[in-house]
Amino acid sequence: VFGIYLLGGFFCHTLWEAHSQYALPYAFLLTPYSTAGIMETVNSLNGMDKKKLIKYALITAAICIILSLPQAATVLTLNRDNVRFAQYILNPY
């Protein structure tokens, strides 16, 4: 619950607050929490056999690829958006 509170507060203040004035304290509070999570993950990965480790790596890579698909369209259409924006600036009506 503590982690959800910290992450929720961090994202809320970073994304929705105009000045993000509370983001720095949340970052300071999240640093030890994330370090402990990384250490726990590394310790659990050290105890796994190679087949299970490869399976988890493939699943993680697949999830990352699936989650990055919406961004591919943005990257591919960036040039067209710049052209549209330039046309709008030159002739806004």
C-alpha cells in the first residue's frame, strides 16, 4: 500500500500539477524503495535456472514490444505532423 501511495502521488504531481512542486520529495522517497525492489529482483534472478530465466526474459521482451507499438505510429508520423504544423503556422485559416 505504501508503494502504491508513493507511485500514485509521484505520477499525480508530476503529470497533473502545473509546477510539479511535490515531485522532488516523492523522487527522494521512491529512491530507496526502488533500490530495494531492484536488489530483491536481482537476488531472485540469481537463484533461477537458465530455462526459467530465458522464459521470463522472452515474456518481458514481448510485453515491452506490445506496449511500445502505439509509439511506433507516433515516431513514423512525426515528419507529417511537422509539415502540417508548418502549414498551419504559415496559413492558420
